[in-house]
Amino acid sequence: MLIVIGYSDAKTHVIPDWLLIPTALAGLIQFQFIPSLQGLFVVFLPLLLVAKLSKGRLGGGDVKLMAANGFVLGPAGAVGGTIIGLGMFLILYPICYRKEETKAYAMAPYFGIGCFLAYVLKF
């Protein structure tokens, strides 16, 4: 699902809510109540604040994506995935957006890769 979500965000700057549902439902596979809720909110709340302050450069779809990923990964995985994704974005930003004046950034591909790596590396 992360590949489909990342592709959709990169092409249209829209992450449909119906794509986030299977992502969040994956958190029920090894569901643990407290870690899932902590993961849901540990990244959601700061990203929501950043989205409000960024004047549209970080969208609500990215915030909801990270909430769903946090529900799956738990707090450590959500923070790790966010840090990896943001780090990749900051490294690749000068290459990908060299001459363009962009008003919004497709963050889902970076967050998707970061959360996948957090999952594989067992954060």
C-alpha cells in the first residue's frame, strides 16, 4: 500500500483516504493496544502542527499517512520512520527540486520508504 500511496502523492499530491484504511488495518495483525495508540499520536500531533504552520506545504494526507503508519509500527517505529523519511527528503530535495518553485511537496514516498525501513529494521 505504501507504494501505491507514494505514487498517488507524487503524481497528484493527493492521498485518498480509502488507501489509508488497509494501511491502518495492517496494525491489527500484531495488535497491542497501548503501543498502537502511542504510535498513532506520537507523530500525528507534531505533524498536524507542522501542517497547520506550513501553509499547505505539508498536507493532511501526509499527516494521516503517518498516523496510520504509527498505528502499525508503534511509537519507536513511527518516530524512526519519520526521521528516516524526513532525512531522505532533505538529502534529495536539492536534487529533485533544484530549479522548481514548489508550493507543496509529495512527502508520502519518503515517509513510505522511511516507515518500511523502520519496519524491516525493527525499530
